[in-house]
Amino acid sequence: MTAAVAPVPTGPPKLGDLGVDLAAAARDEAAGWDRDGALPAEVRRAVAATGLLAADLPVGYGGLGATPVQVGELCARLGGVCSTLRALVTVQAMVAAAVRRWGTVEQRARWLPAFARGELLAGFAATEAGAGSDLAAVGTRIRAVAGGQQPTLELTGVKRWVTFGQVADVVLVLGELDGQHATVLVETDRAGVTRQPVEGQLGLRAAQLAHIQLDGVRVPATNRIAPPGFGLSHVAATALDHGRFTVGWGCVGMAEACLRDMADHVLTRRQGHTLLAEHQTVRALLGRTTVDTAAARELATRAARLRASGSPDAVAGTVAAKYAAARTAASVAGAAVQLLGAAGCAPDSRVARFYRDAKVMEIIEGSAQVAELHIADHLLRRTRATGSGGRR
């Protein structure tokens, strides 16, 4: 795959071509990565070499200055081939977005170029056994340590389900410092960091998930991103928002790929002497899934435009887009498995892999039920503010 990836780009105009090249290079290998439960190191390096790991970072930080629409289309292309590749881009961009928005000038200069070039692979460590949808309940403790030549922080806790946690060089950890939520970048080669690989999960099997234990891990206080009290409401929220955006677009790509596979199958597969495409029930199924997929794309595109314009509705638009796209990917992938029959259930079947991945996408970055509450809250706030259900 490495040889198939284009050279390091000079700017955003080449972003689309790079995404196409990367997706094409991965198409025949994704099933093997899923089966083996790992994304090869040379593949991660190849993605880093394209500059796509944190494509929306400004050029001054080594990024491509990509727009939200460009980032979305990139994630749709990758999602339509391999959810793990899309997840690699997602988690790197989540941490980069948080540091860019809330880091100091010195922190941005230190960390962002390394994220953009892929010199450091990032992970987001928020979830715990007792803190999933309710991250306010995190139990990881962060305390200031007296003495030494520089101010130091010590972290103790266990983080779960960290995407690429097995291989991440640094993780953004959410915890409590003096009773307030705080976020700290922790290099994984520090003493006291232990990783427990997670294997055999339903989806994202190549994303090298890990549970990460922090046992009195000490880092410089300069690794803290934003003041205490901002860790959840600002830093983690920024990372999660970016994650929902890219996950949503990845789900659009999954749904579109499954739709293409269904159309190809029914145009060549016969039941007796009749093409499947000639059955009315099959055509009705294709009609429904076509509309659902197009609607998910429209919502994702709307979210991208809201983000590009800096609209106050951008966060809510992203939640709605991710919610709709994940549900659509799950339903369209399920229909594809059903329609393709034995071929759809084969070990290396793309639609079967997407069926598993899509179910995880309904949970990741906030479950469907949590998303519904966010969407309803946004509607009610607008209704109270305008008295017209948000009409303008």
C-alpha cells in the first residue's frame, strides 16, 4: 500500500486526489486488517506521509488547511473502504482540534506539527468503567506534585476503549484536578503507563483499541491543556464534536458503499431466470435505502457548511448529522447483508464488516439516545428563544 500513496502534498487542492488514492490502495487490504485485528505500522506511516492525519490544521502547523467539506468527503471515502482508516484520521484530528482550540501558543507550536506530520500518533482517553455517556463521572485523579525542578502533575486511573491505544504515542486524558475537570497530554512511554489490548470486539477490529492504566504517571504541568474546569466542557467537548463530525461522514461513506454493492448484486444475481433487480420488493428496498443515504449525506453536508460559517447551530447540526448517518449506515448495511445472502455473510464480505462497524458507530461519540436528547434540547432552546420552533 505504501507505494500506492501519493507524495506529501503542498496544499488543500490535492486533498481529494489523496483521499481517492488512499481509499483505492486500501480497498483490497481492509478485510485482512479486520481479520488480523491490526492496522499495519507501514500503513499508518503511509497515511501520515500524505498529510491527511490532521488535514484541517492550518498550513502553518503542517496541516493542509482543509475545509469542513473537504474533511467530510475524505472521511466518506475512507469510511466507504475501511472504518479503521477513517478512525485513524478521526482520533488524530480530535486531539489536534482540542489542542488547536484550547492550547497555549507554546503548546500549539509543540504538539500540532507533530500531529500533522504523524510523528506522534494521538489517542483520546476519556471513557472509564463508570463514565461512558456521562463523562462528568470520570474517576481519574490528577494532582499537582510539589518539589522538583518544574511543576509536575501525577495521574492515576484506568481509561477504557482508547482507539489506537495499543500504539498511540500520546493520549489526551480527561480527569479531575482539585475537584475540577482537566485534560492532560500523557506520553505513553512514561513510567506507570500500562496498556491492555482489546481484541475480538464487534467492530473496528483493526483499530487496536486498548484499556490504559495510569499508575502515578508524572508529566510536566505544561502538558495540561486549558485551566482546570475547562477539561470536559471545552477541551473534551471540542474533541468529541470533531469526532462526531468525521464519524458521521464515515457512516455516509459506508452507506453509499453498501448501496453500490446492493445495486451491483441485483443486476447480476438471478433467482431462477429472473434478475433480482426485476423483483418489486427488491426495487422498493433499493428505493428506500437510496433516499435514506441521500438524506444522510445532505445532513452531513449541512453540518459541514454550518461549521465552515461558524454558525452557533454547528454543534447541534453535527450531532444530528452523526445520529442520522450512523442509523442509516446500520440500516443500509443490514439490508445489504440480507440482500446479498451468503455472499454478504462471507468472512471477507465488505457489507458484513460494515454491518458490524455501523453498529459501533451508533454508540461511539455518544449513543443514539444521548444524541436524541441533544437534538431535542437544541429544538427547545430555539423554540423558547424565538417562540416559533426556530423558524426565521
